[in-house]
Amino acid sequence: MAIVFQRPHALRETQMHYCPGCTHGIVHRLIAEVIDELGIEGKTIGVSPVGCAYNNYLYFNCDMVQAAHGRAPAVATGIKRVHPGNVVFTYQGDGDLAAIGTAEIVHAANRGEKITTVFINNAIYGMTSGQMAPTTLIGQVTTTSPFGRKPEIDGFPLNVCEMLSTLKGAVYVERVSMHDIKNIKNAKKAIKRAFQVQMAGLGFSIVEVLSTCPTNWGVDPVNALKWIEEKMIPQYPIGNFRGKDLEV
Amino acid sequence: MGEKILMKGNEVVAEAALRAGCRHYFGYPITPQTEIAHYFAKKMPQYGGTFIQAESEVAAMNMVYGAASAGARVMTSSSSPGVSLKQEAISYAACAELPAVIVNIMRAGPGLGGILAAQSDYFQATKGGGHGDYRMVVLAPSSVQELYELVVEAFNIADRYRTLCMIMGDGMLGQMMEAVEFRDQEDICQADKSWAVTGTEMKRDHNIITSIYIDPEVLEKHNLKLQAKYRQIAENETRVEICNCDGADIIVAAYGTVARIIKNVIKTAEKEGIRVGLIRPVTLWPFPAAAFEKYAQVPKAFLSVEMSAGQMVEDVRLAVNGKKPVHFLGRMGGMIPTQKEILEKIREILK
């Protein structure tokens, strides 16, 4: 009988710790499928963030480094400069990348560092129990915006792709979503392209992934997918911001 | 030995690192150590290495974290306020057991302080400026020649023990020019780095570099392993220079630039019939407590002279352990203690 579905080799055979309905696991799988399809597991080095995905070094079969909060792009820079022939990616959440690590991501992108970043935007801090993120929506209730995010107090949602796509070094910038099968397939295409851009030595590549956090949003998994579509996409339009026509 | 060259301390740091096989430098400009970066920026391309002027000290030290994870000989340098910014990644790198060299050409603090020489980062370097139970080897050269030798040695110690190694100089040492004699060939320790992330090549299980251990039993075990390593380093790597201590009336503790001043004080005091001894810790951590224990019964008193409000003096007191009085003389803010005031202090103590 033909095998039609199996665990990608780049993903280790272990149980993940994520909450029910969280899309981190799907994104991990997409990255692993891309690594398999490109045949790069043996030369890939991943950098784990601080946040819910802090220990995803246990889930990938490639070499992995765990970084301090927000510093993954700097750590990845160090790795890539030592091993320019390897493929280096960071996996970062919205607190990690868009709050404490804004300097590191902006400058890694601006240097055109030949690394790939997968950026999980779920508009909330998951690990520390539901605090406001830079990407939290206006009016969104979190444990640190209990009356809803107010622009006059908390400022505005941070659109990372729009910001980074102004930088010459960020050659591939795309925002994707996890809310349905079609978009998950598109997400995989974008992640694959981002890795190919790196392998072609063209510069910095990033894929922002709109993801769920049912636990901290306080909605069930099915409604969490609707929440992405109805609440997040109007603020964070999906699509390519840079590098759509790059030859890889 | 090769020829003698007149060189600036900061440039010697960079030259020594290159000779020691360092091919990756990440840093951020700050006075009075920036010539280190200038030298690397110019020379690194010739060696096929990497020089990056990072966006911050925070990023620079995290780049060091990445490069060390990848198995490279790597270095960063800064001066006091910048070293404060590196503390986060220093703690992480200590936990992840990454070998790397950090140079601190100290300036006066606290805060933005001033740009002149000081020794007020002793606590930060030796007692852990970052969080958690960790140590790093701290080497304190007192001449440009020794700066060269200790930078080379720092890379070897770092690799041998998978530890961080800090060179503690001060603005004076970094800025001064002295003759330095380079060896034709460096003795470079070839450490096993099979733990590094290099890509599995599908030939081994994946390597992980991490500093997080959520299970308390596992984290305690990791801490015990680190402490055992630190004990081993203390046993093997403690360095100290002892001058004139036999029969001394007073023994002065001083390191770096200040120790040079004390050597002159020894000569002038001799003319007055005062025998001044010097214990110069070359490693600030591990602290050469045994040298102080050994000579504890010899002088009438000890005196710690520092360009600080009194930091190393605490370790001197612990080592002397009440056997003799331990006095202190310090200058701050970039001021340097003079021979005259040191000699006056000695006369006053011995009165």
C-alpha cells in the first residue's frame, strides 16, 4: 500500500507541547516539509526563540541553537557568518521579534543577512499567559490591556512586513495565514521560497504567519481560525510585500 | 621570538586575537577601546574572517553567542557601559558553555561616567554581572606585552574549558603604546568541538546549544556540572605575580595599570627603608587567594590599591581572613593613584 502521509524526516518523532488548536505545530510541519523537499536537513541550523516555541529545538532534526529573547537574528548572524554555506533560519513570535527584538530583526534584515525568519504573529503573548503584544489589535482584551488595547495608551498594532519591506536588504517578505487549507498551502509555498531565496544568496527573507492562540484569546479552536480571518487579516493583509518575482 | 614593534594596547588586542586564530569579531564602538574594532575592520578581510559592526552591544554579544555555537574562535570588545549591555548574553553563553573572549577596556563609571581609565568593573566581571550562578575567567594584564600574551591565552582557556574568558584592561593600557614582541608561532589549543552546530550532514544526531532547563532537577545537575568545571579552572588556571613579599613590611594588592605604579613605589619606599611587597593577581577570577594566605603572616598589614571605590579589597580581606589588617586606597572617576599618595598611605599605615 502506498504511503500518502507521513511525518517529515526533518521533524523528530516526539510529542509537541502546544495547546489544542494552536497552529505552531502546523508551521513546524511546513518548515520540516520544506527542509525535506529541498534536501537541506543536513546543512540546516535553526534558532529557537523565547516564547511558546522556546524548545522547538527538540522538534527539528537539524542542528538547533536556543537564543535569548528577541536575539535570534543576531545569533543567526553569528552562525551564518561562520558557516556561510549552511542554511540558517530563526523561528520567532511577536513578542520576541516585534517587541524586545525589534533592533535585531531590523538590522539583520537591513544587512541583508542571508538567513530566513519565520515570524509567528498571533497578536498576543502565549507563554507568559496572554499579555498584550505589539501586534495586539485595537480593542483586543489581554491580561495587560484588560479594557482593550487603546491607541492613546498602548499605541498601534505593528505591521512588521510593511515595515521590513522598506529595507533593501529584506529581499523576500510575505505574510501568510493558517486559517484554512488553501492558506496553509500558500504558507508552505512562501516558506519554501524564503529558504530558496537564502540558498540563492539573495539576502534576508521573512515569512510572517498569522497564527492562533485559542487559549489566550479565550475562543475554541474552530472559532480561533475564524478570528484570524475576521479580525487579524483586516489589520494584517496577507500577500507578498517583496521578492515575488525573484529568480531562485 | 619575532621583532619588537611599538604598538598601541588596543591594536595589540586585535593582533593577538588574529594570531590566536580568531576570525570572527562582533562589536560596537565605544571609547576608549574602539581601535580594536578599527584594526579588525582593516585586517579581517585579509584573513578571510568576519568583522561586523553590530547595531548594539546586545546584538554583538549575541552574534558572539551564535558564532561560538557554530564552533568558531570569536571575540567581542567594549568598555564598561557597553559591557553592561553584554551581560544578558554573557549569562546565556556561560550556561550554554560557549567558549568566547570578551575584552573590557574599562572606563570610569557608574552610568555613562567618563572615558578615562578605571577599575570599577571588578565586581561585574568576577562576581557575575549577569544573572545566575556562573563564573568567567578574568585576566588582568598590566603591560602591552602581557596584553598580547593573555589574549592568546584567553582563547586557549576558553576552548579548553568551554568557558567565557574576559580580558580586563583599562583605558590607560588600551591607549598606551609600548614595545611588544610577537612569537613566530602561537601555541593554539586544538579543542574538540564536536558539540558545535555545523549541520548534521545526515551523519549524526542533531546538536543543540541551549541555556534553558525547565526541569529543576536537570537544571540543578547542570549547575553542579558548571560548578565542578569552575573548581577545575580555579585549580589549573589561577595566575599571580609576587614581588618582594619575603620579609615585607607591607604587602600591596594591585592589578593592571595600578600594579605598575606599585612597582615604582617599591623602589622609592626601599630608599626610606620600607620593604613593600606586591601581590598582583593576573587572574581576577579565579582569585589567587592562596598567595595571600601564604604571605598572611609576613607583613604588618595589607593594602589594596585600586582605581575604584574598593572592589578587589573584598577578596583580599576574604583571603587574608582577619590575620592582618587590610587597608584600602582608591581613586575614582578616571583619576590615577600617584606614587606619592600611595607612599604616604603606606607610611601612615606603618606608623
